[in-house]
Amino acid sequence: MATITQPISDRSAQRHPEAHEPDVDETTLSALRLWVIMNRAQSAVTAHAAAHVARHGLTLAEFGILEALYHRGPMLLGEVQKRILVSSGGITFLVDRLTAKGLVERRTCDSDRRARYAALTERGQQLVVEMFPTHAQELARVMSGIPIEDQKAATEILKAMGRAAAQMASPEDDR
Amino acid sequence: MATITQPISDRSAQRHPEAHEPDVDETTLSALRLWVIMNRAQSAVTAHAAAHVARHGLTLAEFGILEALYHRGPMLLGEVQKRILVSSGGITFLVDRLTAKGLVERRTCDSDRRARYAALTERGQQLVVEMFPTHAQELARVMSGIPIEDQKAATEILKAMGRAAAQMASPEDDR
DNA sequence: GCTATTATTCTCACCACTGAGATGGTGGCA
DNA sequence: TGCCACCATCTCAGTGGTGAGAATAATAGC
């Protein structure tokens, strides 16, 4: 059965003898809680977005590519890859699949013969035009309970968080 | 090659003739931006957490189970499933694998013979004791650039967001 | 020029996880 | 008591990717 993404709210559950209180300082606890809550929120919102694009026969990664190409124009595969956060193998695979669906085409790059552009076909463009407004509205609907100022505040905080996390090396890397 | 999760910062890129400005209202744009930024942040932070647990030969889902069992004591499989957000098949699969690794065991439930508890073995418990502090510290390190008040503010907003999204039906459901 | 290094995409073996349906157990009700 | 809707878990075929390495092209240093 599909995962029903629901918040856990049994603060009433009594403690089991084999349970252990987490023992960390205030700062660490804050990070830990934010991590858990962010995962839950992301998962719950993603479920809606994924259901929406699935009605059009797409995965979120596929739609992400279409949307990126629509809003930025043709891009090198490597650019698309960084933008939608998939692996190098993944971008080849996804563009292959979108090409098979007739939504995307590869174009050669004159200045670098290793590189390929991905670009929307006519049909791909039509599909984005059709899907994007409802996709965006669906997200707006899901977040409609959160005041705009809060959304913007969260966006700024998460932007800083993502940036910091992305450029931070893992502790092992500096040996 | 692995995905390098990095923020995109080419506001300097000039607009391609085939590009299209997104045309949505302020409210929708806010939701859209939060959605994108949240995904990026989640992905970047997750990469660190996943790398950490991978050094101990675990996936994040596996570690999530161990952690939940450690902090709450033995739980029914269904409870664990809801808590770590995997499918029904997934929880069986993950508990199988953790059992094969000798970290978790299944226990019968006296009051309901359909149900099974998952519980940590001695070794599982040792592993959580060993891993949890560094896992938590790693998250704290990754988020160390974000002031605690911001972390807490983001946590509250995202908690409301997750709750709202989780209990919200998809537009198709009410037919 | 020539070699070493780096960048871009592609190939392919692999994998963590999904989800529809099966299995077996429970409990309410006529 | 027997029926049946419901529930928890399990099975298994399928999927949406990952990531190491190959192939090829560009670039830097000499």
C-alpha cells in the first residue's frame, strides 16, 4: 500500500522500558528536529506534486526537466543535471525517455563537440504550457494554510541552509 | 558520477530566445519558490546525512528504523512504517535486511497475531549508541550557519506545512 | 606540437524502494 | 456461531533512479 504521509502526534504514548531519551545539547536538538520536520514536510508536499504530474504520465524528475527547458530555453545536459539534482547517468536516462516520448530533443553544441543541448519539442512545449499553471496552483493550494510572510521567511532560511550544506565538505574529505 | 548538490547562481545568464518567463501571481510564485528551495535544501542536507550513515554500511531508511526503535522502544511494523515514511513492502524489506545484519529482531504480538514488533538486538543498540551522537552532530554542523532562532522558526513553519499537506486530499479524490 | 589533466556525456550493472495483490488474523453483528 | 468487512504483514515483479568506469573531446603546461 502507498505510504500515507501523516504527522505523528502521539505525544501521549507512554515510554517503553527499552526506550532511550535522546541526550544532546540544545543546538544539536534544534538541528535534529528541523531535519526531521523538513523531511516530513518535503515528503508530504512532494506526494501532491508527484500525484499531479503522474496524471500526465510523468515523474517529477521528468517534469523538472521540461519546466527547466521551458523557462530557460535549451540547456546543456550537465546544466540540466545540476539544476534538477540527478546523477550523470540519470540525466542521460531521463532525456532518453523524454525523447522517446517525443517531448525533448538533443541538439549538438557547435563550440564543444562533447556536449549536447536538450531542448523542448513542439509537443513538449505544449505539455508544459498545459501542465505548469495547474502544477503551480497545486503547490499554492497545498501551502495555502501558510501565510505568505512565513513562506518567504522559510524560503530565505532554507536557501541559506541549502547553500551552506552544498558547499560544505564532508568531515572525511579533508584528509 | 555523483550529483554535486550545489546552488545555482547564474542570475547573470542571459535569456535565451526559446525561454519563457513564468506567469503566475505573487501567491503562487511564493509557493513555487519555497517548493524549489526546500527541495534543494533537503537534498543538500540529506547528502551529508546519507554519507555519514553509509560509512557504517547503512541507508538512511535503515538508520531511521534503528533510531526510532532506540528512542521509542519496540514498535509494531506499521508504526515504524508511518514514522519513517516507507511503503508497506518497504518496511518488511528493511526489517528483513536489518534482521539479516543482526541489528533488529521481530517479536510476536500477544494481543494481535497478525502484528509483529520490531526491536533492537544487543548489537543494534550498540550501533545506535555509537552512531547517533555523530549523526546528530553532523546535522548540527551542516546547519551551524543558521541561527538557532531561524532554525526554530523554520521548524514551526515546516511543521504546519507538513501537517496541512498530509491531511489535504488531492483534488481528484473528492469525486 | 605533445602529453597530462580535466570536462561532458554515455553505458551498464546494480539497488533501494514501490505498490498491487495475497495471506492470514480480528472483531462486529445478525 | 457464522459471516464478512477490515486490518497488519508479506510477496514479488517492476521502476526510477545511482554511480563507477568508458569513450571522447577540450584545455593547460611544457
